[in-house]
Amino acid sequence: MEQDLRPGLYAAIFRRRDIRRFRPDAVPDAILGRVLLAAHHAPSVGFTQPWSFVIVRDLERRREVKRAFEQEREKNAALFSGARREQFLSFKLEGILEAPLNLIVTCEAGRFGAAVLGKPGVEQVELYSTCLAVQNLWLAARAEGLGVGWVSIMSNDALRSIFSIPPEVLPVAYLCVGYAERFSPRPTLQEAGWAPRLALEQLLRFEFWGAPSEDRARALARLARDADTWREIFPHGGMPEF
Ligand SMILES: Cc1cc2nc3c(=O)[nH]c(=O)nc-3n(C[C@H](O)[C@H](O)[C@H](O)COP(=O)(O)O)c2cc1C
């Protein structure tokens, strides 16, 4: 009989967090290697595997990245005003220098030429594939007790220049990686009252876009959260919070 894959997978999914506070302990290469291998086993359009991973420990380069972050943060702050701006500025939105390790996940769309199985009309399929590699990495890291924080308040031009990334390669994700101080049960932005988690029922439509059905959506969402169905997967407790 196949091993029950559900407890570990759901635990990693529901307990994964975006992490911005790290302990200084180094990440052993054996663990980093496993996490990168998990990322590399993501699905990809036409099996193109368009990703690469830049492993960054050098503090001088990370200081340059931090300066780029600070400039972008100013621009991002300018989108908000009043109390919302104050709250934005109070958030810790990266752990570039505190995390022992930074990773850049890149996408090289034309790695095997222009003819790609599965790319007749959707331009960005390699980019989608790369984001799946990031998610694999994020979940594997969580299973290893490692926190990951995605820093998109960043300039790709700055990343290209600091890390000599060529024009045909797109920096997709700048990630801070290390042992987390803690994994909170809910997203930091939710805990701070910045944004709520939307209710699943609001996001469901049936058969076609113009057919939201509140009753069916509510029933399905209630079933999704039903404690009895989750107890089947976590019979000894440790049920995730959602
Ligand atoms: C593409 C992407 C970019 C993000 N960029 C940032 C960022 O620049 N700074 C930050 O603090 N969090 C960033 N986050 C983390 C989100 O704020 C976080 O995923 C969201 O609030 C939900 O929290 P959770 O990941 O802990 O569930 C990013 C997440 C994604 C997926």
C-alpha cells in the first residue's frame, strides 16, 4: 500500500509562512541540497526546467541588495498614505542580511530554443514553471524547519548588475533563507490587520464565470474546513489551523 502522503504535505502547506526574522545558524549544505533538488523537481512546461539557482552568502553583495531594497521600499511606500503608509513603514519586509543564506531563482525562457512543447499561445509559461519551483523550494524548506522570505521589493536591474545576470535570464525570486525564529499560524500581514484571508466561498464559481452560487460555494467551503475530515488525516492531533 502506498504510504499516506497527506499529513506531511498538508502540514507543510498550512504551516509554511513568509519569514523575515531568522536565527543566525548556518544552513548545512546537505539540507540546502535537498531543498534545491525539491525545487528542481517542480513541473515545467515541455519539461524545459527553465530555472537556475544563485546561492548567495557573500555579505558585501547582500549589502548592495539591501540598498536596492531600501530604494524600492521608498517607492512602494509612496503608493500608500496616512496610517496605511505608517503601517507599511513599520513592517519588516526582508531579512537580507540576517538570514545566513540568500537565493535567487531565475528563469531562462529560451534555454532549449523557441520551440517549446506546450507553448503555442501563452507567453509566460516558463515563468509559471519557475514559480512552481519556488513553491516546491518553499514547502521543502518548511519541512526542513527552514524559513523562506520572498523579497519582491527589489529592482531586477540592480540584481542583474550585482550578480552579473545576463539579459536572457530573468530574476524571478529573491529569497532569504534560514532557520526561522518562529512560524506563526497566520500570515504576518493578516496578524497585523493589513489584509484578511479571503473566504474560500467568495472565490468559487461553478461551471462558468458568471455563475457564482452562494449556497453551493458555502457548502463546499464548509466541507473543506470540516474538522472530521481533517481528523482522518491527523488522527493523533496536530491539525493545521486555517
Ligand atoms: C511573489 C511574492 C512576493 C512577495 N514579496 C514580499 C516582499 O517583498 N516582502 C515581504 O515581506 N513579503 C513578501 N511576500 C510574502 C507575502 O506577503 C506573504 O506570502 C503573504 O502575506 C501571505 O503570508 P504567508 O506566505 O506567510 O502565508 C511575497 C510573496 C510572494 C508570493
